[in-house]
Amino acid sequence: MTVALVTGSASGIGAAVARRLAAEGMTVVVHSRSSRDAGEALAAELGGSYLQADLADDEQAAGLVPAVLAAYGRLDVLVNNAGISWPVPHAELDGLTAADWRKVLDVNLIAPWLLCTAALPALREAGGCVVNVTSHAGVRPKGSSIAYAASKAALNHVTKLLAAALGPEVRVNAVAPGLVDTPLTATWTEAQELWKTRSPMGRAAQPEDVADLIAAVIANQYLTGEVILLDGGLNLR
């Protein structure tokens, strides 16, 4: 049995990842902060289980891994997908408060760190891996709120540092999507138009595009320390 925990997986990118990993034969633990009904329904569909936790709370974030181990006795794959952009989707220099910064960093950077460290003994035992879902905005410094972009850039760097420290027992990589077509981004007309007119692929990514790449990253036993940009080639232009 291979057990995967996918944070922020009741909808959007996370749900697509959960479905793809379940299709690969993994037992998937679905997580959300508040979408219990959707999370439980997806877990039932996939034959896995559901956990609810607010990743802005250190104790709740760190408690996810012991809950998985209590249920299954192992953890092979950790996908740190949950994240927030605050304010959404953009913020001017005078629009970000210290409280905004702390909220974004707690969810986007501190929680993945806490989950990685909590999962480390189990991942070492399993020869497992971590995939952090970061962002195009963390690779190229434009196109999102400053706090969000900075948090994802920091998570990209943490990915590399962890990979260097934990190899060869545990592989750590990041996938950095550009715009992904989800209910959250459906109203971001300016961003949607940018990807249609400027990217070589002529469209935003679908959640399944991200899920496909994450599944491939998990499967590749030699890949570690990489931040893989998935932006339809927008970076070329």
C-alpha cells in the first residue's frame, strides 16, 4: 500500500491530484480547511479518508501527519498543495498589512515546513517523497500579490534545501503552475486573457495538467531538488 496525503484537496488542483494518485493505485488522504462535505465525498469516491485542519494553526498543521499514521501506519507521499493568496488576487504596496503577511506565510510556507518535518521519519522509512505546489509567481516576480509571490519563492528555495539535506532517502521537488483554470480563477479575466494571447499553449492550465506532472514527479526515482515551471511557455514571452 502506498499512502499519499494531499493538502487542500477538496476541490481544484488538489482534487485533481487526489484523483490522479488514486488512479495510480495510491490510498489518498484528502484534506481541507473548511470544505468538509466536498472533502468527505471525494475521499469516499476514492476509497481513502478525509482530514480537516486549518493550516494557519501550527498544531493543526503538524497534527495531520500523526492522524495519517494512526489510520494507515505509513506515509509515502506528501503533496503540499494548500495555499492562499491574500488579498486575492493582487495587492498594491500599501494594501498589505503585517497580518496579511503572517496569514500567507503561515499557510504557504510554515505549514509545508511543519508537515515535512512531521512526516520525515515515515518518509525516510518508506523511501518516499514530497511535492510542493508553488507558483509561476514564485519563479518570476510579477503577476500576483507580493506576499503570495514571496511565500512561493521561499517555498521553492526550501524545496531545494530539503532535497539537499534529505537525499537519498527522501526526494523533494516542487511544481510551479502558472494560471490554472479553477472556480477561484474563473473571474480573473485579465490573467485569463494574458495566458490566451501570450503563452505558446494559448490557454491556462487545467487542474489535470498539474496532476499529471505531479504524478510523473512522484514516479521518477532520480528526480529531486527541482522546481518545475508549468506555465504553458508564458515565461518564454
